[in-house]
Amino acid sequence: MQVPFHSGSQRQVAQVQFSRQQLFAEGVLHQFLRVESTASIAHVVHTMSEARSSFVLVLQAEKLVGIFTERDVVRAIARGALQPEQAIAQVMVSPVITLDESALDDLLPVLQTFRQHQIRHLPVVNSQGQVLGVMTPNSIRNLLQPSDLLKFRQVSDVMVSRVVSALPTASVAELARQMAHHHVSCVVIMPAASASTELLPVAPSGRPADPIQPPLAASLPEASLPEASLPEASLPEASLPEASLPESLTPLGIVTEQDLVRLHADGLDLAQTQAAEVMSTPLLQTSPHQSLWSAYQQMQENRIRRLVVVGSQGELVGILTQTSVVHMLDPIELCEVIRALQSTVTQKNDALHQEIRRRQVLTDALAGSEARLMEAQALTHMGSWELDVATQHVTWSTELFYIFGLDPTQPAPTLAENTQQYHPEDRPRLGRILTEAIASGRPFRLQARILRPDGSIRHIEVRGRARFAPDGSVAKLFGTAQDITDQKQLENLLRSQVKQQRLLASMTQRIRQSLDLDAILSTTVQEVRQFFRADRVLIGQFGENWRCGVVVESVDADQPRMLGMTIDPEADEAWLAFYTQGNARAIAQLDPANLSPEAIAYWNQFQIQAALTVGLLQGDRLWGLLSVQQCRQPRQWERTEIGLIQQLATQVGIAIQQSELYRQLQYANQELAYLATHDQLTRVANRRYLDDYIQQEWNRAAREGAPLSLVLCDIDHFKQYNDTYGHLVGDECLVEIAAAIGRALRRPADFVARYGGEEFAIVLPNTNRSGVVRVVQGIRRELRKLTVLPPSPVTGAPSTLSFGIASVIPSSLSSPLHLIDQADQALYRAKARGRDRYCLD
């Protein structure tokens, strides 16, 4: 039946407006299970279990005739009335409450429908009665995204504090009966002496005691029509007493309606299956003090319907479900939340007004004084100042006008005007210091930059003290201001030199400690760009035709990248000689008179305004270039900067030379290591490597109790082969057979070695006898593909191998020699029985 909607209600609530298209697209499930009315119960339950769906719609001739939910399954199991071959039409819920698509204009009536009929599945149909989708509390919650409301509430506000529990030894059938009896969708499994299923005490009148509803949780239980009076597992507070949970006991697991559907679909005997065997564990938990928004996100991320709420000691204190979150959307409860939020906003506004008034008092206290501070004396290159806190009136001495570059015949600037004469980066610090001085009365000292009218920047040091009023408050601030620009320039020069030395020392130490040239070059361009405050620093390496390609770069985010491009298009012989001599090329600005048209185009392409470039030498050879570039404006390169970049280039050259030597050493060591462990002819492992590897695998297999197999194989009639075709052809035969064996081995741990002469050994870790046989058969197939070799002079056929196979589970009581001896004996038997075969130990 379709639900009518009414425009009026006892309590007026603003509409939750969504367009019909948005509500249909985002608030309606379009993918859902549907079956014909003739389908068997067993088929329907199995389908619900496979799809993890809580419901299925029953259709007849494309018309909706019923609905079947998880709770219907649980109630039938509890009654023992679930007949697998029975048609679903005999147990489905019919008629079904539906919603016409024309009603998708306002969400609030939809929410009221869920609450009024106590359902959790609301099919949406068109005018022809065809099902277009299904609305659920979960789909509505995803549409609303009530993050702001949920952030203001805690889990304890809506959690279920009365929970049905059972022992781990209880049967699943008993759990189903408890769910049906108590009208819940889950049972929490508790340790012995704590679980209880008798949770409905009787009031003096003989009826169940009225429950205490938690805030915002008194509406919208989730159920289909036959469940109209059955709250979902997250709402047992509607019927369960508050004193049902034992304290300081932690839950073991949980069994839900969905679990019962799955177990029944799997064909388990629910009467003989204990809860401990099927319960979900470990449980996803939350704290009663956690915000509902965090708990909601946790359920969304883990795709679950409920969270177990535990206390500080891990004890069970309740359950939180998705339905509890949906209750927050009830129109009546929303009004309560709005009133609570309005109260909070009012309190915050009151506190804000108090803070504004407090700050206004401090601001008014800075309103200048008409009296001068007579204590400040005119000192050499110093000016004196005075500030009346009450009137904010400022008085300057003549010297202070000169320091700020102003005419002393003009009135002194106000405090606000004077603040604007400080560098923008220093103004916040100035305001904090003055405020603290007025509040505390303590002396202060400040070094800052000022902006003079001619555009120059000067450094001053301001010192001040407080003069107190009779009531103990600060009445005035007075003090001096000294021009310390020369001192600052000297300090900056010394600081720059120290930074240069540190940068050089850091690079030198890094070069000595690391042989990774890529890491050294990458760190170099980053540190150089940071030190020079440049827009781009890059290193290029010369290649063919002396084109210098960028190999590493550090560049500002808004500048074009040059990685892989060419550094300098003017790399002719004259400039190459210039860089080889250790010179640096400093270009302060784009000047067509000093640059070729190609260089001008190059500079414009990458927005270069200034550049400082130096050569990188590997010994006496020019290896590449190091270039520091400015892209926002021209830059006059200082002599100290040019000297620093040359010193850095020297250190980078040392790193390049050192890295090249290390690379050559590594290559030589790798070659030596390879020659020491591999047969030079066949390029497989030699006998020495074999001995080490088989001992290693023996020890590992002994620890793990795993099988270890060894195959010894010998080329049949190889002496006659050598005598007939010569040793060169014989060597070629060894090489081809070794390659064929390698192609047959599939796993990285499989190992082949030349055991001696025409004999090979194959080590197969974690391989039993049947596995070894398959590997040997694969080798024989590869051998039959060798058509490039002359045939055997004895058989006239392609060369073959005889195999001896041994397989054991190693132990500390034996050694690899025992395995080798067994394989050797098996090889001997294979030879004796006619060759071209394998024998097992």
C-alpha cells in the first residue's frame, strides 16, 4: 500500500529540501535483490547470504507483491518453521508499504513514514506500480551527511545500554529464539557467569517495565511491516531493563541476524552449532565519550551496522547502531538539537563580547599622552619617544624624526601611523611587545626594520620602560630608538660567511660519508637554492656534441621545469675552455648586447632574469655545469656568492670523481664475485657455489621441516661426443644443455650448477618427490627442443641426460653429503639401466 502525506502536523518543522532528482539519485538504492514469488525459501536465503543483503523484494509478473527480511528468517528459525522447499510467497510480508516517486519532494515526510510504520525498507514505485528503488535509513543518512549534528553529540547520548547476551556454549538456534523473543537483531556473547537472556523484568502491574529512552533515540526503529513493533538490535532500550549488563566483563563476540541468514544458507545444524564457533570476533569497539561523527565514520569505513561500546576497562556498556545515528534526523529531535546549539552559540557570543570589551579597554589605554617623557635624554644617534597609554598620544624627539626619515617640523605620527612605518613582517611582533609591556609593566627591547619614505630599509633597536599610575596601572611607555643599520650589515656579512662555511663543511662531510652521487647532487641543488634564495638551481652533464642536459633540479613551484633540457645553448669551444679553467659566469640581467639570439630565446623560454654558472670538473675533464638562476627579477651577484659557487663546484667535482672510482670498483668486485661463483663456460653456478647453497638450503629446510630435493644429471655418451665432434662442439653442447636446464626451472629458489665435467646438479627447495619428477620431465622436454646440436654419435638422436633424484626432509642428525650420496647412487642406477632416464633414491 502507498503512504499518503499530510501537509500539517502538531509540531511545525522546516522542510529538508532536496530536488526530486537529487533525492532519487542519492537517497534511493537502485541495486537490490528481487525474486519471483515461486522461488523457494532455501534459494532466497542463499541469495540474501551471498549478496549480504538484509532484504529481498518478491515480484510476480514484474509487480511487487511482498518483502522478505533477515528478521523474518530469524523469527522462522526461532519457531522452527523455516521449510527450505516452501515457496517464498507463503512466508513473505504482504502487502508492502511503498512510496510513490511523486512524493520525493521533501525528505521529512519520508522520515516520518519510517517512524510511523516502524519499517526499515521503503520501496519507491512509479504510477504503474513498477519498483524503481528502495529507501533505507542508511541511504537517507548518506544523503544528509549530518556531520555537524553528530559532532556535537557523544556515543553515550544514543547508545543502547541494555543488551541481550548469551554464553559461548549457547546454540545458534537458542540465539535465534532470543532475538525473536526480545525483538533484537543481535546477541552479544559474554564470558560465563555474565551472560543473561532474561532481560525483561515485570513491573508491579504484571506488564514489562517501561524503558527509559535515551535522548534523540526514541524514534524510527528499523523493521519491515511484520516487524512493525520490533526494534532493531541497536534499539533494545525500547524493551530491555537498564541493570542487565554485568560490570567489568569484556564481551567475547557478537552474532547478528545476518550471521543467522548466512549460517542457514550454508546448511549448518543451528541446534548443534555453538555461538563460540560462529560469533564475530574481535569486536569493533568505541568509547561512550567518542563523538557520534567519529563512530559513524568508523562504521562507514568498516561497512558494519553496529559498534560495541566499552568502558575504560574494556567492559561492555552498550551498543551503538546505524539506526541510532538516523534518530538524530528525527524532525522533533532536530528541534531539540537546534535549541541546544542556539544555547551554545549564545554562550559563545557572550564570551566573545567579553573578550572584545577586554581588548577594547587595552586599545583605549594606548590613546597617547600630552606630557613628554622628561627622563629620555637625547643621545648620539638615538631618538626618544613617549606614549600615553590612556590617550594614545605619541611624542617624538628630533633625532627620532631623522631616524625615520621624516621632517621634524611635522607632527609626530600616531601609534597606528608609526606601526605602518615598520616592515610588514615585524609589525605583529611590535604589537605583541607593546601589549605585553602595558599589561605587565616590564621593560622591553626590540630590534626591527623600518621603511623610510625614500624606499630605503633601516634597522633600529627600540628600548622602553613603563611609568605607573597611582593605582598601579601603566600610565605611559617611554624609551629610545637607535639606528643600528651598520651593525646589522656587519652581522649579516658575518652570518653569511658562517652559513657559507657550514654549507661547504656539510657538503664535504656528505661527500666523505656517501658514495651515492645522485643523492649528493640532489641535496646540493636543494641546499644551494635555499642558501642563495634563488628560483632555480640545476646541474647538467655534458653528452654528445657537448650538449649539457639537466640531470637534477630544484625549482620553485611556479617556475617551468628544465629537467632533461639543455642548460646553456652557447656551449662553444671558447665557453668550454672558460668553464674548464674553473671560472664562473655571472649574468645580472637579460642584456641582448651580451647574449646571442639563441641565448635570449633560451632565457625567455624558461623565464630567466639572472644566472650564475660554473663548470664541474671530473679531474681535468669538464663533466657538467652548476647553474643558479633568478626568474622573478634581475640580480646583481656579489663577489662572495661567486666565490662560494666556485668552491661548491670544486666539492661537487670531487664527489663526481669519487663516485666514478667507486662505480668502477663496484663493477670490478661484481665481476670477481661472479667469476668466483660461476662456471666460465656454461655461466651457471660452479661447485663451490653449489656447496654453499645446498648447505644454506639444508639449514633452512631443517628449521622449517620442509623437503629438500637434489638432482644429479650426466650427459649420456659425452666422451664419444667429444671424440667425434671435438672439444669446441662439446663445449657448445654443455652450454646449450645448461641453458635448457635453466629454462625448465620456474622458481627463483631453484638452483643449477655445473657439478664437474659433463655433470650438473639441481637443488630444489620445498619440493617433494612428485615435484622433482615434474621438473625432470620439463628438463627432458627442453632437451628434445635442442635441434642446433649434432646428434649423439652412439644413438643418432639428440643428446640426452640421465638423472639421479634424492629427496629428504633435512635434520640436524644428517648433512647435505647424505643427500648428495643418495642422488649419486640414483644416477648410477639410471646409467646402469640404459641411460636417458631418471631414478629415485
